[in-house]
Amino acid sequence: MAPQRLTGVCYRYFGKFDYLGWKGGPEGIHPRMLPGETTAGQAATVKYFLIVALLFLAQVLIGGALAHYRAEPDNFYGIDLAQYLPSNILRTWHLQLAIF
């Protein structure tokens, strides 16, 4: 039996039972959405995406600095970047931000 067919058979068999919560009641299962009011989950999602956007921006900027290191290792638009941020440190941060 194909895995998709087996999954369908399981859903059909277990869907008959009400204790799984698949059959919605008359009250509905979703909270009422009021315009202008945010839930705690929505506020947390906004914070999450803001942090992710800032981490991605930092990774892109560090990646640009690393690419510039390859082209001109001694000078970064008149600034000796190696004095403040060595190449190996920037490379580590670039990879760690990709993981985060």
C-alpha cells in the first residue's frame, strides 16, 4: 500500500472519533478577531520577525565586508578594517548569523 493511501486510510479511520477534536462545535474553535487588537502571539511574531530581519541585515553587511576583504585586504574605503575586525572574526560571525 502506498504511503499516501495509508495516510488517507488512517485519517478516515481516526476522523470518526470525536475525542481528537477534528469535529468543530457550534461555538467555533478560533478566537474572534477584532480590528486594531493584537493577540500576544501576534505581538511575539512581530518581535521575532524584527529580530530575524536585523540578524539578516547584519549577516549581509558582514558578508559584504568579507567580499571586500577578498578584493582589497589592506583597505576598506580608507579604513583599516583589519585593525578593528579581523577577517577570521568576521567570517565566524557571518557563519554564526546564518545559523541563528
